[in-house]
Amino acid sequence: MKHIKTVNKPNLQESVKKGGCGECQASCQSACKTSCTVGNQVCEK
Amino acid sequence: MSEKIHKFIQNGMYILLDVNSGAVHVIDKMIYDIMDTFDGTNDDDVVLSLRDKYDEAELREALSELHELIKIKELFAPDIDVPPTFSDIGIVKSLCLMVAHDCNLRCKYCFADTGDFGGGRELMSAEVGERAIDYLIEHMGHRIHSEVDFFGGEPLMNMPVVRRITEHVRKREKETGKVFKLTLTTNGLMLNEENRKFFNDNNISLVLSLDGRKETHDRMRPDAGWHGTYDRVLPNFQKMVASRDGKNYYLRGTYTKYNLDFTDDVLSMADAGFDILSIEPVVAKDMPYAIGESDLPRIYEEYDRLVEAYLARHREGKGFFFFHFNMDLSNGPCVAKRLAGCGAGHEYMAVAANGDLYPCHQFVGRERYRLGSVFEGVTDDKWPEYFRHSHVLNKEKCRDCWARFFCSGGCHANADLFHDDIREPYEVGCAIQKKRLECALMVQAVLAMEKEQS
């Protein structure tokens, strides 16, 4: 494409159907721990 | 109406995020302008509105590219509802053990009131700690992985109990087949050869608290005699990190209104030899160092500066890992996890020194949120259910926000602090979060494109 460069292969829609295994790390969202906003995480599967 | 796209300019780069697919598109100025009008069906309106600015053939070509994205569901992807994979009831997956309600520092911004959580100074007993581990195993169901954080106060003030609990964890792992990841957060004052060896031998991850430059750190993190601590903790941290080959740690700091030029603090950490870094905005109300709405423009500028510095160091071969810019755009968490968020109150709980359970470490001492104890279990069922369902699709201000699947609704404890309601997000926190996300998306886009070119 000339005007658009997609930089990832998104998985959000697909993950609606699967996922939820819960093996991923907990993610504190406050400032007192390293606030792992969920978006910064990786799926552990 | 929920936002399906978010477009923004970060450090000169035009970016379009498709919210419901997670697709990140680097675009040109023409597409950026088109997206003011384009809804997927109105090409002629777009051409009409922009033909004075752009060539019509070029506009049609750009529109055809957008239609291609729609076809593959990477633009205007359908809204996401609560999926069946998000179970109604959470399963406890991690605990934060407040092993010491006491601290040898007097950090001015401490949420725990310098360590005692507004109550008496108290240390957790080994009995409480071991019972907490058993409680976790009894309530983690089929899950294999679990995390336990040693937290405080300052956990090094109760090292004998940290050792006992660690032994218990390793014993129970063998008995149950579960795998525990242990983390300890420390201010570094009592880090010595003996506990360095213990942490390395037992594979305990460390979160090390340093606020950056000496003047920044000493201003906010004095000891109990109000003396600066930077010169004492820095060598301890350097030795600690060197002893584990620079791995398995985080150096994290807090910035306040006093150091809104916090890029210099991050660079100071990097220059001191650390390369796994994080710095977070202070959360405080009515204090001179608190961050308010009027500080936001300055903070936004500073994140732009941090992005520049981050990329410059990366290109010089002196890159560092900055937590908030780290994001896996292709293999991020599933929707169920994005709804569960931090899990406070349903997947994650804090254990106070006396064994009482709270939704998270920040809620310790906020009595109305007491859930029960590791001995009697959860006795107040309403909170776990309420926390479980306080996700972005159930919160008015989050439901429509473009950042909903990245931030997962922000920190419940902060929402409670500012609004007495965990479903009412803390606005300044949201604003900073969104800026950090824009920076992260841009940084990841740059890194992906550089990788492709090389």
C-alpha cells in the first residue's frame, strides 16, 4: 500500500473466541508497583 | 458511541489505531485527514471535503486502501462484547504479601503512610505467610502459574519470614506441580551480600526503587532521620544487578510535580548502568508534589522528549527497556485478560501482616474493603463479584474510550481514592495513560519498521 503501512498482525478479534486460560502474569495498574498496564503484556500461551 | 478508531500524531508520525482489532497503521497526512470524515461508506463525501487540498485520483486511491483494510477487518472491526471465555467468577492467581507494615524510609509520597498503612507497625509471621501460600494453592484451581509478591513497607525488614515463606513455596511446588514466580520490591537500604545470594539462589525477581537523579531521589525518599538515601542505595542496586548478570529485575521510580523533566531521571538511571526501567506518575491528592490537570501539557511534552531520547539511545546501541513503551502488538493478551485487568479483588489479593485479605496492596487499611482472611477465606462475597464486573465494558467512562483494551480501566484503588467509587476512573491517570499508550504505539511502529528494513 502506498498510503498505509500496517505494522502488526492483530489478534484481538480472534482472542474473543479463545483465551481466558489465566496463565498470564498479574498486572498491577497502579503507580506503586511497576504498573503493568495490560496492554504491555504478552500472552503466555 | 464507542470509538472504533483513534488517530494521532506522535513525534511527527501519523498513526491510526483500529480499536477493536488492535491493528496499528502508520499513515500519511492524507489518510489522517480522510479519517476526519470517512466512515467506511461515504467515499464521495470524503472527496468532496478534501478535493481542494488533494488530487481526486490520489484520494480515491487512498480510499481504496482503506476499503482493503475494512475487508480484512483491520479497520472499523466490530465491537467486542464480554466473551464467553471471561468467566463470571475469578480464580485467585496471585497474592501480594505485606510482609512488613514498617519501613526504614520516609518517602513523602508513600501510599502506605511510610509503611504502617495508617495502623501500627507490624511484621507478618511465618505462620500467616505459609497459610497465605496454602490459601492460594487451594483457590487457584487448574492454573499452573501463580505469582507471589513480597511487599511492604520494606520487606527486607522481615527477611527471616521471607526466607521461611520461600522455603514453603518451593516445598509446595514439588507437592502440587504448581509454578510460583516470586518477586520482591525493595528500597535497597538493607540489600547486602547475604540477601543478594538468597535472591539469586531462589530466582526471586526484584523491583528496585530509585527515582532517578540524586536530587530527585533524595528530595522524596529520605530515611527515618530525613537524610538522603541515594548514595547508599545506588551501589547496593548496582551490586545486586551485576550479581545476576543484569537480568530479572526492574528499576522503577516515581515522578512528581517537582521533576516533570523526568526524562533526565530515566537517563540518569540508564547512565548508572541499569537498562530495565520504569518511571510512574505519583498518585496523590492535595499535596504540593501532586500532579494535577494543569500539569498535563508539560507531562505530554516530556513523554515526547522521552520517546526521542529512548529512540536515540536505541540507535546508538545504548538502548534500554522502558516498561511503558514495551508492547507486543501482535501477541498481546486475550480479550478475557483485558477485561480482567489487574484482577484486584478477584484474581489478585493482598494479605496484610495479620492475614487479612484486601483487593490489592493499595486497599490495605481501607477497612470497608476487607474481604476476609487467609484463615477464614473470603467472607464478604460482594466485593470479589463487584471487582470482577468492574471492567471496561461496564464502566461508563471506559466503555467508549479508544484506550479501553490497553489500559483495562486503570487502577481501582486510585478511582476509589479520588471518587470513592472503583467504577469512576481517576481522570489525570487516564490522561497520562493515554499519552503513554500513544508513545508506546509509535515506538513499536518505529521498531517494527526498522526491523523490517534491516
